[in-house]
Amino acid sequence: MVNDLIAERAEDITNILIENALAYDSGCLKLAIELLAPAPKDNRINLELPNIEQSGDLNTAIAQITSKVGSVDITTLEGQGLIKMFEAWKSAYSLEETELRVTKLEEHNHIKTGQ
């Protein structure tokens, strides 16, 4: 309902917003800038990282990301997002490795005890 009312008057609202922004109304100026040049939500990052085959490879990738942030090749926010993703992978890899070790120990104990 509200969207319909706004849609019907979109041109009038836009003209008022522009007039007020040009008259240095800070609220309208801010809104106009946000509409015309919105802050980027997500960017692609061109970054070569090592192949991730085991959890140790993730430490290398995280070190490379930290280095790229330090050399200003990527932003701190981009680096944090990548590191968070790699830490989630590392947790998954660690869990998988632990499960494999437990399975091997259980199999070894069954063989040893003859069960």
C-alpha cells in the first residue's frame, strides 16, 4: 500500500529531493548521494592463493591475506571476510581430520582386541 502511494508520486518525490539537496538540505543531500552512488556491498578480489588441500594450507592462505592487507592490496574489511571464510574451512578440515583419526584408532583397537 505504501509502496503504491510512493510509486504514484515517484517523480514528484524525486524532484523535491533534488531541489532540497541542491538547496543544501543535508538530509536530502545525503539521501541523494546514497541513491546515486551507493556504498559497494561486495567486490570481487583478484588474489592468488595456494591450493587448499589440508588444514595447514589454510595457515599459508591466511598469512598471504594478512600480507595483502598490510601492503594495501586489499582492504581490511575484505581481508577479514576472507580470513573468516578460511577459518570456517579450517574448522571443518580439523573436524574431518579428527574424525578420521578416531575411526583409525577404533579400527586399530578392534583388530587388536579381536572384536
